Amino acid sequence: MSRPSMFLSRRAVLGSFLATVGGLPIDATASPEIQLPFRSNPRQRALTTAFPGKGSMILQRARPPLLETPLEVFDHSVLTPNDRFFVRWHWAVIPTEIDAAAFRLRVYGLVERALSLSLDEIARLPQVEIVAVNQCSGNSRGLFEPRVPGAQWAHGSMGNARWTGVRLKDILDRAGVRAGAAQVRFDGLDEPVVPGAPDFRKSLDIDHARTDEIMVAYAMNGDQLPLLNGFPLRLVVPGWYSTYWVKMLSDIEVLDQADEQFWMKTAYRVPDTLGGSVRPGETGYPTVPISRMVPRAFLTNVAPGDTVEAGSPLALRGIAFGGDCGVKAVTLSGDGGRTWLPARLGTDEGRYSFRRFEVVLPMPAVGELSLMVRCTNAQGVVQPLEPTWNPNGFMRGEVETLSVTAT
Ligand SMILES: Nc1nc2c(c(=O)[nH]1)N[C@H]1C(S)=C(S)[C@@H](COP(=O)(O)O)O[C@H]1N2
Ligand SMILES: [Mo]
């Protein structure tokens, strides 16, 4: 493993790119188009290669950047390459240049000693690594029926990386958390565009923050974090939706009570029901801050509308993840859910990682094939066959159906 200083000694620069791209018409940065698997949503999206450090990405929005990973990327490896990893920011004021030598991570609030840590000091703490899925709460929102407002993502606002960094706990211990701590709040260097708008900040309960798994990461897949994915530091909260994975992490504040600001109290809440699901139109239910992910599975070597050969074995591949724990099993149905075949699982990269799977569907008959893959996680949670829905388009977890034609 390379030394942390390798990742931290460099400067990350976007130049004036982010400042200028917002002023361009979107089609100036993008060309070929891609079809997303939507029913009641426009399907066409542009692909762009205009963003520094990023290869071909689905352009959902230019400013602030919302870039989606095309699903076929997940067919090539269990880890999502940094240059194809999705990007999402809430506010457009994002530093376009960060000087790693001048950067400081500040720790304050209910602590014995406030800290201002350089990247070198952070790099001297014990190094840890974890493979974990970073998935937007709104991943697959564009498939919600009825439609809901918000970024109309297909399935590509997620990615799986090997994260390297230090334990948040070790940083908190250096500061010395005082009795009475309730939550820890995280803030990054990005800022709202309009004065008075709420700065993006997220909080975790103190007990959760102090678990061994929560990481302040300085590397992703063995390289420094791309600026758009949070250079030089980001929080990694394995098993939890990425709204908590604060990028360009600059401030850690220990709070003596629950965080009442906008991004905890108003935004990113889900119905307090199984899988965060309610009936469309339902009102009056209690909500809670979104937290743990639910199991999901996707086919990656076929796309909706593909033609396959009837009467010969159909080899299918994909990725699954357990949500907040590992994958126990993946099953496939080629007949719309009547019968299910077990898939063979690939290498286990840890319980928070994608898990690849393979399964052969014997002899599909001529006609439309309704393919479904279903993950059961290590805690026995099975993806529901019924639609999941809530008005924010969060926590999609239902079994996905993909139709191909056998000829
Ligand atoms: N500083 C900062 N961190 C942030 C956000 C943000 O707007 N600002 N968005 C969060 C959300 S909602 C998502 S989905 C992830 C996206 O991570 P990525 O861009 O590295 O894929 O970043 C999270 N961390
Ligand atoms: Mo998100």
C-alpha cells in the first residue's frame, strides 16, 4: 500500500472549469446520447466527457455537477473506476483549486481541545481501508411511478470503491470528546450560491460516529480523491446513503444535542415505515432522517430492449449489494417472478461492497423475456416485489425488471 503522503502531497485543480461550465449551454459540453430505462420520464440523456478527471458520464445537470455512471460500467469490475464514479453536489460554489499543503481539518465543539489538522498530521494516524458502496438516497428516482421531483437518476448514482484513510474515531479521540456529546456534524468547503441558503452539513449520532468503520478517507481505489468526489478528504459511512459522505470535509463539530439544521431536520427524511415506503398520496406519517441502505441487485450485461437468442442458454451477470450488510443470495427470474434460479456469487470484497453474480437462464423461448434479479442480504432482508415509493424518491429497493426479446 502506498504511503498516505502520496495522496496528500498533490494539489487538485479544476482551473476555472466549474465556474465557466455553468454558463455554457449543456449541449456545448456533451454529444452522444444514451437511453435511460424510464417509462413516464424523458429517456434521452446526453453523455459528456467535459468534466476534469471524468470519462464518459451521463449529464444530469452541469451546475452544480450531477454526473451519472452508465450502468455498463458496473459490468467491467467490482470497483467503480474513479473517472467513471458518479458526482453529485447540492450547491454550485465548489472550490476549483485546493492547496493540499495549506488545507486544514478543524475539529471543535464539545471537545477537550479544538484541533486544526494538516493533511500530514492526518496521514500519521493509523491507516485503514474499506470497500464500500456510495449510493445517493435518490438513486433510481427517475423510475418512480408516479414521478417525483428531484434529479431524475437512473441506477447510476452509485459506485463502489476501496476507500483509504483514517478512522473518524481516532481524530475524535485526539480532540477528546467531552461528556454530553450527542452528535457530530460534518461540513465541507462548498457553499450555497445565494446568501442565507443552508450550507450543506450532515450529522451522525455520537455512538455511530465513534464506531470503527466510519472513515475520513484521503484515497479512493488507490489514488487521491478526484476533486469532484471531494479532494482532499471525505467522510465514508459504510452501509449508509451517501448524503452523509460529506466531501471536501473541512469541519467536524461535536454537538451537545441533535442537529436541528435544514439538512437533518427538513431534507433527507423518509417515512418511518418498512423500506421508507408509503402509498402515493398518503399523508400524516412520521418521518426520520434517511440512514441505512436496503439490498439491491442489477443486471449489467443486458440493457432494456436488447435482443437475445431464443433456445440457447442466456448468460447473465450483474452486481448486488446487501445495503447495510453483506449479500447472502441473489436469484434470477426469467418469467416475471414465477420461478427463481440461484445466481453464483463472485469474490467477497467485504460486507459493504458490490458483489458480482452470474447466472445462466436455460433455453429462453421466443418472445418477450421479463428478467428480474433479487438480493437477499446477510440479515435475511429480501428485496420486495411490490414497488417502493415516497414523495422524495428515496430508498428505492424493489426488484428491478428488465425486458429483452428472445428471437
Ligand atoms: N460537501 C458536500 N458533500 C456531499 C454533498 C454535497 O453537496 N456537498 N452531497 C452528498 C450527496 S447527496 C451525495 S449523493 C454524495 C455524492 O458523492 P460523489 O459525488 O462522490 O459521488 O456526496 C455527498 N456529500
Ligand atoms: Mo445524494
